[in-house]
Amino acid sequence: MSTTLATPPQAAATAVQDRDARLLAISRGESIPTETHPSIANQAPVVEVENFNLWYGQKQALYNISMLIPKHKVTALIGPSGCGKSTLLRSVNRLNDLLSTVRIEGNMRLNGDPIYHTSVDVIELRKRMGMVFQKPNPFPMSIYENVVYALRIDGERNRAVLDEVCERSLRGAALWDEVKDRLKESALGMSGGQQQRLCIARAIAAEPEVLLLDEPCSALDPIATGKIEDLIQELRGSYSVLIVTHNMQQASRTSDFTAFMYLGRLIEYGPTQDIFTKPLLNETEDYVTGRFG
Amino acid sequence: MTKHIFRQIDALKQQILDVGTLVEESISRAISALINRDSALAQRIIGDDDVIDHMEVEVEEECLKILALYQPVAADLRFVVAALKINNDLERMGDLAKNIAKRAVWLGKRDPIDLPIDFRQMAMQVQNMVKQSLDAFVTASPAIARQVRAEDDEVDECRSRIRDQIMKLIELRPERTEYLLKLNSVSKHLERLADMATNVAEDVIYMVEGEIVRHRSNDE
């Protein structure tokens, strides 16, 4: 018996034709238009991506990506390994600049300001964004110093300000109650889940305009993952979050919007509820239901 | 893991079809028992309803298991949700067939009266709707499902004509009021069966297209 239960024969024929046409275009190395759900256009953007292309040497990794990342919402990037979701995330704070072979075309804007422009001071730009990586990377210093690090290097000396930011950020990262009595202890003595929440606290201490999370739970157990996911829910409304995740349930649980990428193209982008209940494209449907990818 | 969910979903589909087949048979036999005044057949239908009830519980448990273990999304999620609701409607259809059979037992013990009322046309149309709604499910066809929705209005009209005729007959033959009221309830049960078939059709449209079309006309 067929496992494509819910597609009527006639509609299936048309959809497959479209999908075949898209896959053929991809195999020829062309970019394809993104199926962006109309409700995205109503969102105020924090980051705008316009016709963005990226090459690693000769190999093109991103093809003509255009999307707006809504302000104060959680947006998830999903897709099979190698589809370009981490590359796209790292392009937002220009981490890819550190690789000499990378070449880009197109534009990105952070709250209206160009991200890729010769006049942009990359260090200043990165201060406006927070980033959390797959593996927790606390600095080898105390919990307190980890959180206030960004303020310290920015020259902040006022103890009261530092204390206030430390407490607010640790509370924001749902870590305060667990560590308030050992702020002077080394961050390296914390559990993996705590370390990752510390990294989030460190990232939000500088009040970033966008928080970039690159598979923040992939090295954590289910309990620690649950805490980070709760935290992402808490951050919604106050912070704009862009998260790359391999875990589709995590995308569906934590995000407001989901973008599905495949082979360097942004295939479909819409409200998470729609992507996981009634996606518009067969490729998205096949990926989220585990039929391909 | 993903292959497991596909197998489970195929098995669930087969289970729904098994319940659907039993319910279809039950309805057909109940109508036949009514028309042919066959009390023995009607009694068997009443007894067989337990089998449908039992299967309904099994299907529901299967749906819950798939939801809990595999957290399906998109088409798979819509399929399991539709299966849960269709399962419920099928069980209700089984109950309605049983109710018709009970009326058939009662009516079969009384003297018939010559009536200008013909249940056959309504019964045939309802049976056809039930069959089509299950066909729509099997073939995942919103076109067939929309046809079922359109037919429901015709059955409603038929039911209201029969009720008017019965009311007039009660005035003419008040001594047969109870008999006539039982007939009226048969037509009501048939009309409810058509409603249930319409529910199934609407669930099929949701399953395929992801749109909830209840409380909306076919044109909207």
C-alpha cells in the first residue's frame, strides 16, 4: 500500500510535476523561487536578506536567498545536512568572512543597516548580535565574569551596573536560581546544559538585536534540551531569535516561523504551524514527515 | 523510525476500512430488515454492534499510539486526526443502524399500514453517501467528498417531506400514532446517517487539503 496517503491522484500529478521541475532546476545549478507564505510579509523585520548568494571557493553554498527574519519572534532554519542553514546563520554576523575562500553576493540588513558594506565595522556589527554555538563554550573564568564579559571589554567599570546586568541576564537565561550562590566559581565546573544557558546569558547581556543559535541543544541531554527550549519560549517577545536545528520537533515546539532549506535554496518559509500541518510544497511535506532528506 | 510510522499509518488505514465495511453492511442490512419486516435479521444487527464498538476502541488506541510514539506532522498528522474523527463517526453510524434495526423489530411485530411514504429512495441515497464518503477516504479524493456534502441537502429535504406526510397521516389515523412516530424516527436516523457521512467527507477534505470546511458551503 502506498504511504502517500493524503494526496489525491490528480493533485499529486500536478504537484509532482512542479516538484520535478524544481528539482531539475536545482540539479542544473539554478536558483528557484521561495514559497513564502503571505503572512510573513506582515511582520516587522529585524534582519532582511536580499538575493543572497555565497560561494566556498568554486562551490556555491547559498543560492539567491531572500527572506525577512521577524522582530521579537523565533525563526527556525531546518533542512538536511549540508543544505546551507548554518552557512546562512553565520552569514548574518559575518562569521564566514573569517574564511578566505568565501565570496558573497547580495545584501543583508540589520534593522535597516547594511551588514555587507565596505563601511561596516564588523566588530561593532557583531556586538549587535549574540551567538550561541552547538557546543557550550564558556570562557575559563568565573560565572560572573563570563556573563559581564561583553560589558567589560566595552569598558564598563561600574560594579552596580555589572551586577545588575549579571543578575538580569542569568534570570533571563533561567539560570539565576541555580548559580546565584556561586557566581565566583569557575564556569567550567557547570553541567553542559548549565554551560549552554550561561552562553545564552552571556549573549543576551549585551542586549543583542538578534540572537543566533546554531544547534544549541545538539550536545545536550533531553532534560537540558527541555530547559533551553523553555528558555527560547521565554525569550520570544523580547528578543529576535534565529535558530538552526536538526531536530524538527524542536523547530515545531520553539519557533514562530520555519524556513525549510534544501541544497542551498530556501524552499519554503512560513508560520511554523502551517509548515508542520499543511506545508504548501511537496518537498517540505516529504522532509518534515521524514520521507526524504 | 520513519519507516515504522509509514507501516503503522498503512495499518491504521486498513483498520478504518474494516470498521467502515462493517458499518456499511450494518446499515444495508438494517434497511433491508425494515423494508422486508425481517425481525430475525434486525436482531442480528443489534448484536453485531458490539463488534463495531470494540473495533472503534482499537482504532482509537492505535491513533493515540501513533501520536505518542511518532509525533506525526503535516499529511501524517492530518491523516491520524482525520482517522480519529472518522472512527468516531463510524461508531455513531453503527449505533444509528442498530437504532433502525430496533425500530424494524418493533414495526415487524405490528400490522403494517399502507403508506404513501417510500423510504427506499431516501435509504438508497443515504447508503450511497456512506459508500462514497468511505471511497473518498480510500482514494483521498476531495472531489468525491464534496459530492457527498452536496447530497446531504437532498437528504434533508427528503426527510422533511417524509415528516410532513407522517404528520398528516397521524391526523387521519390517530389510532396508529405510535407506529407512525416510529417510522418518523427511522427517517430521522437515516437523515443523521447522511450527516455522519458528510462529517466523514469533511474530514477527508481536511486530510487532503488541510482546510477545515465544516460550517461552510461547498462554494465558499
